[in-house]
Amino acid sequence: MLYRTAGQFKTSYKTDQALFPIRQDAILLAIILVFVWVIFPLTASEFTFQAILIPVLIFALASMGLNILTGFAGQLSLGTGAFMGVGAYACYKMITLMPWMNPIVAILLSGVFSAGIGVVFGIPSLRIKGFYLAIATLAAQFFLVWLFEKWAWLYNYNSSGAIQVPNLEMFGTYISGPQAASVTEYYVVLFVVTLLTMLCINLTRGNLGRTWKATRDMDIAAELIGINLMKSKLTAFAISSYIVGVAGALYVFMWKGAAEPNVFDIPLSFQVLFIAIIGGLGSIMGNFLGAILIVGLPVVLNLLPNLLGIPIDSAMVEHLNIMIVGSLIIFFLIIEPHGLARLWALIREKLIIWPFPH
């Protein structure tokens, strides 16, 4: 079959621990990259960019940030939406205070502010964990959204209370704002997501990733063997919040175009959490699989009845979407806690040993 590994020998520990120990994995990734970098931009419609491609990448990045904290370091968080808001508002202030700043640099720097806030609210993790830590991050969620509403300086004292993205130029081309083309925004989002995905892969496969996993699996034992729990937990909060903050800046500047404080309320946090759970906690690839499912499901539910000639109103579509997502979460929590990423791993293992699957 396509995953036959005969003739692929591993003669050292380095080759055994390579990112792509099987040649077919590298080929599959190359095909995916050709599609996302070349074929999709050339063939996708405006609707596809705005309804599927751009939001999938942004939500996958936000889920990846949460996964660093929850999936790899074992620290629960319900404040993802608020930390996305910190990144969005930080990027907005930098762009308005320093209009000469490169927009991509501003987006990447916005995560630094989110990381600082994340470390502050991550300090309780040194003394509490589990349900109590989740409540502490939920308090951060409510506090930050309240701050977005009440601190008028953050939205430049606009009477609407919302932040609106101006036209941002780079190399003579609008990359954000009302005049920016969707394909340009897509490429900016894709570049940032690719960059941070590579960063996360390297971090989770290195010493820091092993430290996070030891802290997640048994923090007392990790401390006994010499792991600094304070450093481990706070670095997880910092890097997670940085990635989430960048996702928040992309969410507003490359997709929505404008945002009010309630956009970053608790439903957004739960949506990112659902993506992480369905995709698979402790997995980088699972974030993309979960985002494709969660973002694509409402689109399919809207288009499929029309294609089949079945009349259905938008309210019913929304209810169906909620019921299906809820059922999927229950299914994966009970049947396969490691999500879609584990299902793909099982399929891959079957293909490797074909025609002798167990």
C-alpha cells in the first residue's frame, strides 16, 4: 500500500526520532503545503477565503496556543478568548500610535503583551491546579473583557466602543483593512501560522516540551527529579498566551476587520477549547483537524440542505451545529480522549502494517 515501509531503515537514534521517520509522511506534508500555498489561493472564491480558509488557520493557531498550556503542560485554562482580545487590542494600539510600524511585526509583537498578562494570571498555577486553576483563568476572562469595555484608551475613545482596522499597506499592497484582498490576508495569516507552527513543533519536541509533559503527567515526581515547576508552568503560560495573542490579532486584523469587547467573551474561549478537545490534546496536527471540523461544519450544514433541496432555516442550522459539536465532544471524551489526531495515528498504523492489520 501507499504506507509500505519496506527498505526504510533506521540506523541511529537520530533517524529514529526524526520529525518524519517515514518517507510517506514527508510526501503527504509536501502535498498539503502545495495545496495551501499554491492551489487554494489560485482557485478559492471570496466566500471560501472568508468562511473557511482564513478562520480555519486562525482558530487552529488559537487552539495550538491553548494546547501548549493544557495538552502539553497540563494546566487548565478557560480564558483563551480574553487573551486573544489582549493581542487584538495591543496590535490596534501599536498600529494607531505608530502608523509607520510594519503590520506583520505589530501582529507578532502583540503576542508579547498577551504573554505578559498570561504570566501574571498564571502565577496561581504555582499553588492551585485542576478545577481551581480553571476558575482562576475564568476570572481572568471576565476581568479582561470588563477592562476592554471600560478602558476607553484601548479603543481610542471611539463612541461605538469598538476597534476598527484601518487600511494597512506593505510593499505598496493593502494587506489588511477594507481595501485588502482576501487572498492577501490569507497569505499573511498562512505565513504567521506556518512560522508559529514550526516554533511549536520544535518546542514540544525539545527539552522544554519534555519538561512540560513531565509536569503534566505528575508534577510532584517532576519536581523530585529536579524540574523547576515554577519555570515550567510560567513558560507554558507565557508561550501559550503569546500564540493566542497573535491569533487574536489575526482574528481582528485579517478576518473580522472590527471587534467589540463582547467578541472575546466566554463563547470564544469555549470554541477554541472544543477545537483542542476534538482535534486532540497534546497534538500539533490535531489543532488543524479540529479547526477544519468546527469551522467547516456550519458551512456544510448551511450548504447541504440547499444542494439536497431540503428547506431549512438558519436557526435550525445553528441548533444542529450545537448538537453535533456537543455529541462529538462527548464521543471523543469517552471513546477516544486523544481526538482526531489519534484516529489518524491509528489509520496510519494500519496502513503501515497492511495487509496484516490487527
